[in-house]
Amino acid sequence: MKYELARKIVLPMLVFAALIGVWSFIASVVENFPTPTSTYIAAFGGVDADGNEVTGVLADPFYIANDDDKGIFWQILASLERVFSGFIIAIIVGVPLGLMVGMSKSAQYAFDPFIQIFKPVSPLAWLPLLLFIFQDINMTAISTIFVTSIWPIIVNTALGVRNVSPDYLNVAKVLQFTPIEKVRKIILPVAVPFIFTGMRLSLGIAWLVIVAAEMLTGGIGIGFWIWDEYNNLNYHHIIIGIIIVGVVGFLLDLIMGKIADYFDYRKKGRA
């Protein structure tokens, strides 16, 4: 047990040290590339190599200068609002559609070809068309998230329905369950773990999409903030933004994973 714990601590530290080494090497061969030390100062504040006092991006994340100049907290919050708006709409549409595709062969034959065609389409391919339709930054970002994150929910929900034992469905027939009763008492208890797996994948895609969408649509948000820092040649801030995006994505996945495990009867049974 202690050996396992030591491995969980030591191995990530070794990989982290290796990443810092690679980062430092790149900074030594690429002119003006941010070093780990200078990036840390740009993040948390301090005195740079020229002796200038630097106010870190994370030192005051809550400031609001104007509608277009806000701290990093508000940038992340704006992105999360768009992400969850599109994600919730994807759940509302995707779960019933997935149940229908899983329960009905006719629905499967009708929808499956289009699911397979549109599922691999890049979010950036949808963006110009949706921007033309809505003529609004927020609606464009939300609709792009919806269109690109709905597919894992549909596919995994349908997969969950197909994993319901035929014996359970026969019991529903014997007891003369209505379609709603069959879904509520027979199908959903089995399909829920699959649905949450789809939601977990969908949320990861949504967070991935929002960065690219905001880079192209502008406004406030972590994606646009990163792009704006690139235009201002603040490469330290780009690296900080990348790390923030990764950390937030990790936390979102961790939370959804815990929720999915809670509703997974298979893991409760093994416990």
C-alpha cells in the first residue's frame, strides 16, 4: 500500500521534472520563448529578469476594468456558462433521442446514418454557418457546443438501452407496463451508467470546443483571452492559459466521473 502511494507521488513528479526540462531546453533554443521561471512570475507576480515588478495574472483574477477587460476568473466563468448552456441542451435533446434509437429499430435505421455522418465533423466546420444564422457570439458558441457534444450522449444512451436484458423486457410485457413505465422501471436503471458516460465524454468535448470557438468569435472567454494574448505577444500568458484550460478540464472530468460512478450500479455491486 505504501509502495503504491509512493509510486503515485514520485512518478508524476518525475514526469513533471522531465516536462520542465524539455520546456527549459525549448526556451534555450527558441528566442524569446518563455521560461518556466518567467512564466511563474507572469502567473503569480514578482520581479522579472529586468528588475521590473510584474503583477501576475492569477494575483488578481477578479478585477473588472471594463466589459472587455476582466480578470481570468471572469474569462473562465464566461466560457463555463457557454459550455454548460450547450451541454444542458445536448442532454435535453440527446437522452430522449438516444432512448428512442435504442428502443426502436425503425428509429435506429432512420437516425443512425446521420449520426455517423455528422459525429466526426469538426466544430470549426459548423462555426461559420452558425455564426451566419445567429449573428451573435454567445448563441454561436452555445449552438456549436450543442451540435458537437450531442453525439456521445445519443450513442451511449442507445448503447445503454441495448444492454437491457431481454428477460427484463419480457417481464415488462407480462406486467403490461406502459411505455413510460417500461422506460422508468426497466430501461433507465440499466441505461443510466451509459448515459452518464456519454455525458462525461460530451462535457469534455464541450470544454475542448469552447476554446476554439471563442478564438474565432471573440468576446470574453478563456479562448479569446488566449488569442488576444497572442496578438499582444504575451506568450507567458498563452502558456498560463493552456495550463488553466487543462486544469479546468481535468476538474470537470473528475466531477463528472464521480457522478457517473455514483449512478453506476455495476461498480456499487462490486463494492
